[in-house]
Amino acid sequence: MERLNTKLYLRNCYILKENERLRKKAQLLNQENQALLSELRQKQKLANSSATSNPNPSIPDLNTSPPTPKMAPPSAGQHPC
């Protein structure tokens, strides 16, 4: 019984260490993501302010829905499927 408890205790310690390592990695990835998002927004603002002749921004707004494609009517004699 004591051997099993020791084994479980060591496994628990390993899981706790691994959890802490993954938590730190997640924090770093989140910080990197926030920095990249900030950089993207700054570039988008610059592109929007400098693109007076081009109404389409060079960096798309990822928060908007994608445009729906316009479908041409099917030609005579052709089935849509």
C-alpha cells in the first residue's frame, strides 16, 4: 500500500510540474498573440489612413464576416448540381 501511495505521489508531482510548465507556455503564447494582434491593428490603421485611392485595406479585418460569393445563374441546359 505504501509503495502504491509513493508511486501515486510521484506521478502527481510530475503532473503538477507539467501543468505549471504548460501554464507558463500558454502565458507566453498569449503574450505573443497579443503583441502580434496589436502590430496587425497598427499596420491596418496605417494602411487605412494612407490608402485614399484604394478603398480596400491591404490587411483584412478578421472580425468581419467574409464576403459571400455571387453565383452566376446556370446556363441553359446545365443543371446546378
